[in-house]
Amino acid sequence: MSPQEYATAFRLLAATARHPENIARVVEERMLPGLPLPRTLLDVGAGSGKVAERLAPHFGSLTLLEPNREQISGLKLDKAKVLVEPLERYASTEQYELVLCSHVLYHVPLADWGAFMDRLLSFVRPGGYCLLIMAAARGPTYELCRDFAETLNFGELMLDTVRGKHLPHEVLPTMSGFVAQTFEEMYTLCRFFVLEGCFTAEQLAAMSPDQARELDRKLRLHAERCRGADGVYRLEQDEDLVLIPKP
């Protein structure tokens, strides 16, 4: 994808995704009543900072890790400490009431997921929580990607890893989604999900012109199916929120 296409996809994700409200509802209803004041938050892979903005009123301080400087550059949140680095390079002895990791594991090699979760939990204060979020292996976005690949790193693999580590946890299914005003915007968003989630760079480079045209044809069909009766394009996404308490 071109830099312009990436910018369009990230803009739509940041502006229209419903997961900030979904996460806030879970935090407000399931966690806040049992967390002592002042509460602290570590947001790993904070993206544009939309989730942190929504949660900010409930926390005395927030630490945001985001390795993509462009994604986080628009955030204006006085109580947040923003570090342009991944979790692997974050060196701190501090622990937090809530460690949040939303839609990040796609970018971590599957073989490293267990160690990645261990590192997340090392920053959770006893009595606090780690909250993991991924797209679920069901629903429209999953079906879009399944049309292009048989093996996908969706939420079921996250649950398998959590269960394999025998971590106490609760799974909270929810529904998010994305909105685009034009066909080209939705087509770009579908391209983003499929190219990022279904193919390696080597696989894309090895495609013949005929294979690339067929890929494009199928993406355009999927994007057109997202058009509602009102002319607005919508792509729903089932998500799993996995709540892990730390005794």
C-alpha cells in the first residue's frame, strides 16, 4: 500500500472505530469500582490515542507507548506521557492498575505471544488488570480476510495463548466497526485489512499480474457489499476483550 493509502486507512480506523467506547464501558463497569485511587494506565500500542482520551477522566496518569510517531502526533492530552517506542524497549520499574493492549498482537510474531503477555503482566500492579483486545474469528471483517487466506492471526489464537498459560481470564465479546463515505475509502480499508492480515511482503511481491488483478477484483466486490441503503459504507468487526486480573 502507498503512504497515502495507509494514511486513509488509519484515518478511518481512528475516526470511526467503535472500540474506544466498547473498551471504556468494560473499564467503567468491570474494573473501576475495584481499583484504588489514584489509578494509573499503561496503553501499549496506543495508536492515535483515542482510547486513552476516552479513559483519561478515570486515571490520574497515563503512559502511552506507540512506535509510530505519525499515528500519535495528533494527541493532545496533558496528563499523558507519550513514548515513541514499542513494549520491547520500555524500561520501567513502575506498575499500573490497568495495562491495555488493543489490536497490537497482529504485529507480534505468533511464537512470541506468550513472552509478550508475560511482559505486559509484569507491569500490572497486584489487584490490577491486563486488558487484551483483538478482532474475533467471526463476523464480517473475519469473513473478508478468510476469503483471501486460510490461516489468520485473529482473537481465537489470543485465547489459545491465554488458556495455554493457565491465566485466570474472562472473555467479553463485543462488536465494533468502521464507516466510510465513499467506495474508494472502503476499498482502501478492505485492502488494508487483507494486505496486512493475509499476506507477507514476499507473497505480495511474488504475485503475477493476473493474480494481482484477481485480488483487486475480489477486494472491490467486498467493498461494494459494504454499501448500505443510505449510500454509506460500513464494515462490522466482532472483537474479543480478554480481561486478565492479577492477584
